[in-house]
Amino acid sequence: MKLGFFADTHDNLPMISKAVDLFNRKQVDLVIHLGDFVSPFFLRALNGLRSNLVAIFGNNDGDKLMLKTRFQEKGYDLFSPPQTLDLDKKKVLILHEPFELKALIISGEYQIIAYAHTHVPEFRIEKETLVINPGECGGWLYGKATIAFVDLATMKGELIEL
């Protein structure tokens, strides 16, 4: 199973569209958004996405009720963080803010922990846990729009600048 990760899109529709195009070209099975889409119109940029989407709220997401409604209309799952996903016999924890990240890694409970909020990309293995921050897809804070990919079969992946 191939996963695509993005976060902190902050309504940057052109960058979201670029991410969707790359997710499609890489033929990911599931895209995971780690929060801070901001507005419900963010979903317009996902119209061409050819895989399923799971997302969590971030600290900047506005109209949560409308976001939840729009996600449901598209058949996507939207959760309050943290959220655990069981994917291909791997436990994946997704969260927006990296509260207690060190303790979560030390717990050894998760094969992948993916977070966002800092806008700083990260891709490392610590204590047999793959730790991912796809960085900021929106590119507003640091001027570098990035997303991440992981192949669950190999536990290998990459960060890509859009």
C-alpha cells in the first residue's frame, strides 16, 4: 500500500492541485492530510484525486461542522486528532500538533507516526518508528511546498518539493 501525506495547505489551491497531481502520478492508495486545510473550499482542489482521503483537523481549521459535512459528501473521513489507522498490518498514528511525540515514539506502539503543525519537513526512523512531517504543502511560511510518500511494504519513502 502506498501512502501520500500532506498538511498545512492553508487554502493554497494551486499547491493543493499540484499535490493531487503528484499523488495521482505516484498512484498512491491513500492520501492522508494532517490538518490545517483552513476552509471548506479546500476540497475543490481535490476534485481530481484518484485515491481515498483520510484527514484530521489542525489548529487553524475554521468551520469544523461545514468541513465535516463537505468531507462526508465526498466520501472522505475526517477525524479529530490524534487518530490511529490500521493499514496493511501497520499501526499508523496521525496527529497535527506534535504533543508528546517523544513519548509516543518511545511507546513502540506505532510503526508510523505522522504529524504536522511545525511546517518543517521531517523523515526519520527513531526506535523502529518511522516519523514523518510532510512539511507545508501551502508554502506560505517558509516558501517551500513539500509532501511525503511512504510504501508500507518496504517502509521506505521520500519528501518531495512541489
